[in-house]
Amino acid sequence: MDVLKAVLFFASVVSAKYLPTWESLDSRPLPDWYDEAKLGIFIHWGVFSVPSFRSEWFWWDWQGVKTNDTVEFMKKNYKPDFTYGDFAKQFTAEFFEASEWARIFQDSGAKFIVFVSKHHEGYTNWPSKYSFNWNSKAVGPNRDIVGELAEAVKSQDGLRFGLYHSLFEWFHPWYLADKKNNFTTQEFVDGKTLPELYELVNTYKPDVVWSDGDWEASADYWKSKDFLAWLYNDSPVQSSVVTNDRWGQGVMCHHGGFFTCQDRYNPHHLIKHKWENAMTIDRQSWGFRRRANVADILSIEELLEELITTISCNGNVLLNVGPTHDGMIGVIYQERLHQLGSWLKVNGEGVYSSRPWTYQNDTVTPGVWYTSKSKSQPPAVYAFLLQWPEKGMLYLNSPFPTEKTEVTLLGYSGPSFKWTSQPTQQGIHITFPALNVKQMPCKWAWVLKMTNIKN
Ligand SMILES: *[C@@H]1O[C@H](CO)[C@@H](O)[C@H](O)[C@H]1NC(C)=O
Ligand SMILES: *[C@@H]1O[C@H](CO)[C@@H](O)[C@H](O)[C@H]1NC(C)=O
Ligand SMILES: *[C@@H]1O[C@H](CO)[C@@H](O)[C@H](O)[C@H]1NC(C)=O
């Protein structure tokens, strides 16, 4: 190739544009930062945080499917003419301090956040031009919540800002009209959904666009392929943005950026396409729930098991918290996030920027999951132990050690562990030193680092 040809070839590669087809859009490589990040924080906050009754689906429970206890609750506690819109006045947010939230997220060890800009109720947490009188500046907080949070999160080192956005709205008259027309008209998409999405991306420049509420209509109805082509080609975040897979009926788990497949997706085996386990600390709800009991809250051991099994299989965890209507992240959520962060401070080496290994969990010993760093010097395999080996001995069947293999425990500064193996066989017997609890680096899950493994 002569120089001119090479230059022209390079120029054509650089200017290559994504077309609004799944084939073209799916060919875009996922920006590296997302796979390296492993952990993000999801935040569900909106007018539903005022009743905070069963879940963020309150309005639908009350006036859509008319869930019995929700209907009863409204009858008992509110005047007959009270509307869902009236709750917005009580979405006061008086204790909301974006910088404090950002500090809590940073302290959790998460590398990105995904904030609900608008849920299915249609209320926008930013002063949208397309949500007259039903946004956080017009009624409720009288603030640009998305704007304040974007600024605070982006000012934290290594923390990226992302937005959730619901395509549909339960009760929007334009949406209901399109639906009645079997989605042969697109008043709602052209007048509401798309203008809102462009406004969000141009104003707040999120590195994640996490779409939802897509399932009743096709991607053609939502014009999502056109939006994604713009997002990847021409938007202010075209090189850094990642997206999920909820862009129209039948699209989830097949097209888009990372795959979410279903809420709390965690297949426990390797999925080649990058995926995400979106889950909640409160087992029953994404929005704050006043009636949650402590048993409804995942323990730190359960959270770490989710994180460890997820990253071993090529997933990221997006861990949800639901703040209260006044802007607080409840103390039990704060505690879990802080625990995660303290564990990641010790064990993050095996988490961030790791890759799935040849084996995801050990083929013989239960409760052992693996990640790897093949490019580190020397190459390393990390074994995550969900239980401490009580007898001081651990057999791992999957690794094939070499003479140069060293086994250490992350966070433990004592000498490397003694091990034995059969020269021609896979598997390694590891002897743990007699550690007392106070000497152990972190008491919920442990990470062994093994260098120079053969497989
Ligand atoms: C709804 O709740 C009321 C009062 O608790 C009860 O009497 C009624 O049977 C319930 N209806 C349904 C359909 O579950
Ligand atoms: C929508 O589809 C249903 C079922 O196929 C049909 O009965 C109805 O007439 C359609 N409505 C419109 C407005 O096209
Ligand atoms: C490894 O994980 C898979 C999937 O969860 C499970 O079926 C298998 O039993 C696990 N292996 C061991 C040894 O626990």
C-alpha cells in the first residue's frame, strides 16, 4: 500500500459511520471503560419515592392494575379527589446534596452510576422542555436534580455518570393514542420520547444511556436505531457512551450494547457478549419502600456473592439504591455500600479490569470463582473464596500450577502460601497459615492470587 492509499484508507476507517441497522450498530465495540469498571450504582428516585409503598410501580398498582393493598391504602389515607400528581408536591428533596451522594458512591468502589432521569410515571428529574409541569423544576424540588448530580459525580475521580430513561409512560395520552392505533402512529415518540433523549444527552453528556419501558412496541416504533446511530456517530458522547439492550420488543438480550436480559440477570456461566446484572439491595423494590424489613435487605455476603459470580462470567453489577423523598440514602444502604467499598479496597486488584478465566468456578470445590489478568506481570489468576477454608487446606481442581507459581492472599502481608501438586496433573493443594480472625484482611470473602498458572 502506498502512502496516499494508506492515508485514504485510514480516513475512511475514521469517518466510518454506523447505520441505523442492528447489524451496523452491533458492530460498534463497547468502550473499554465499561468492562473495566465492574460495579455501578443504580438510583431509582422520583414521585414514587413519596408514597414509597410497594415499589416504584405505585401509580400503576393504584390506577392501572388496581392492586388491592394499594387501592386500600389510598382509600384509607387520602381524600377521594387526591391524584397521583398531588404526590409531586411532597417530593421535597430538602436533604438532597449531590456531592454527598457522589461521595457515598465513590466510597462504595463503584466506577459509574446510572440515575433514573424519568421512570414510567413520566416525571422528569430535570427541567425538560418536553415535560411541561411534570418535572423537578416545575413541581416538587424546584431543582435540576440530574444537572446537580451530573456535576457532582463527574467531579469525582474515576466515577462516570449515566442515565436511565423510560421510553414509555403508563398514562401519557399521546402514548395511549399511539397504542390504540397499534403503534401505526408515532405522536408520542416524535413529540416526547426522542426529543427528551436528545435533550438529555446534549445537556448532561451521560456515559451510559440505560433504556427501559420498551417492551410494548417495536424498535421501529421507538425509532431507537436512528437514535443509537446518532448517539454513536454524532453525539457529544459518541466515543465514550455505552448503552444497554432495551430498545424495543424482542431486542433485549439480542441487540444494543451490553445485555441486561432480565432484571437480576445472573446466569452463573460464561456469556461471551458483555452483560449486566441489574439488581437491588432491597429484594422487593427499586424505589424506596417504607415497609422494608431488615430481612428484605441483602447482606454484604449476598452482595459479594452476586458481584463475584457476575464478574467471573463476564458481567458487571449495577447495584440499586432507592433514596427517600427528602433526598436521603438510608443508613442500611449506606452501610452496604461502605462495606462493599472497604472490601474492594483490599480485593479490587482481582476485580477491576480483570477478565473471565478459562474456568468460571472451580470444577471440584464449591464456592470458588475465578478471574484473570493475563497481561499483568506475571500473569495472574484470582480465586474468590466465598467460604474460609476452616481446616486450613484448600484444594482447587482447575488451575495447573508451574514451578514458578506463587499463591498469596490479597491484603495479607505474610509470606506466600505453601502448596503442592502432582507434576503431570491439574489441581493444587494450598496450605493456609494459622491466621486468627483479627489478622484476616476482610471477613466476608477472600481472594487468592496465583501467578504463573499454566492454563
Ligand atoms: C381486597 O382486600 C380486601 C380487604 O383486605 C378483601 O376483603 C378483598 O377480598 C380483597 N380482594 C381481592 C380481589 O383480593
Ligand atoms: C389493531 O389491531 C387489532 C388486532 O389485530 C385490530 O382488531 C384493530 O382494528 C387494530 N386497530 C387499528 C386502529 O388499526
Ligand atoms: C459451578 O457453577 C455451576 C453453575 O452455577 C454449578 O452448576 C456447579 O455445581 C458449580 N461447581 C461446583 C463444584 O460447585
